[in-house]
Amino acid sequence: MTPSSWHLIFIHGFLGCPKDWQAVVRELPEAWTWEAVTLPGHGAVLAETEDVMEQMVNTVRRALASAPVSRRVAMVGYSLGGRVLLHALRQGLSAPDALVLCSTSAGLSNPEVRSSRLEKDRQWAMVMDDWPWFLEAWYRQPLFESLQQHPQAREILRENRGAMAACAADLAKLIVACSPGQVPACGPALAAVADRTLMISGELDHPYTSQLRHAPHLYPGIITRTVPDAGHAVHLECPVVLASLITEFLGKEQP
């Protein structure tokens, strides 16, 4: 296959939407094709009778199943989107030809850390009925502090996140059901695909950058990259750099 034969599937994070990837895909090779999925709870109503994470996984399954058979497929997941992708692999999804995980970890294994994270996510769920207050508080977290240095990213958030007030009830369910403190860790699933995976974190996203340093030891064969002057929302803060890293990685992945 030639370098023009990639099809990319982008999976947004919590509170995200397909538009989050627009500045990234503008910088990719024109010959590549792509799609950006919408995770359940972020527009489409969650089904009451189906497990929330299973609904997420099924979205990923459908996207991969509908990818053009004539192209190699790369899946790009950010934060929650990356975790959903790993859970899909854990449940037996046939791995795509390449994976890019942005600001994503394989999950939590320490029981105390898991319990603390689940309680924190439950507290977030309880305040989502006051959507403006929740949004302001959510993006005041240290994780997103560097967003203040990126006006274009703040504008995307202003345009897209406010409209999600109508989804608040579903998002409250989702943040608990998909909490890293609730769902199993996916270390073995990541290890199994490490030789086709690029893992990226923002330099200013200290918890994830710390995990990134240990990734080559835990997942032999994985490629790691750090984006300077970026925090957790690396795809919004530094889309040009992210696109460059993806292009470089997939160029090396040609058979």
C-alpha cells in the first residue's frame, strides 16, 4: 500500500464532539480519508437498557466495521475516547493497523486510587444539573490550566460545550459508568498492540507525562511523544503539532 492509503477514525473525549478534531485533520495529508465519531451521551441519548461502556464500545466497533477495506485503518482516541478504544480491544475488537492514544492511560489498578477516582467522578455527576457552574469548574482543573494560553482552543470550548447542557443527565451517568475507578484497567490490551501504537501527552499534563515515561518499559514496542507547551487537551491546544506527529508515525507504519 502507498502512504495515501490511510483511513483515520477519531474518537473524542468526555464533553467532546467531532468538531474538536477539525484543526487536526486540516493538517493531515489530503489523500488520507477520515471520520470522527460521536460517542453516546454526547448528543444521541443513552439507551436505558444497555451498559454505558458497552454503548461506547459498540460505537467504536461500528466505525471500524464501516471503514474502507481498501485502506489501512488508524484509530485516534483522546482521553475517554482512548480508554473506550482500549476497552473495545480488551473485549476482543480486532486491532486496527495503527493506534494513536492522546492523553490516555490504560487505567487504574490500585484499589485505593480507583476508589478515590470513582468518588471524585460521582461528585462531578452530582453538580451537572447546574451546567454553567459545572463547565467553569471542570475547566478550572489543573489538568486544563494551559488552555488559558490557547485562545483558539477556548473558542472551540465556548461554542461546543455550552450546547451540551441538554445532555447533562446522560453525561452524569456516563462520567460514573466510565470512570477509571469503575471499569477494569486495560494494560494487557495495550501491551498486545504496543508495537503499532503511538502514545502522546502534553508536556504540561504532568500526571500523564509521568505515565508516558514508564510506558516503553510497561509496553515494549510502543512509541511515545510529548508535545511542548500543551496540557491535557493536546488536540485543541496544539493541533498542528499533533497532526505532524500522527503523519510521521503513520508514514513509518507503511508495510
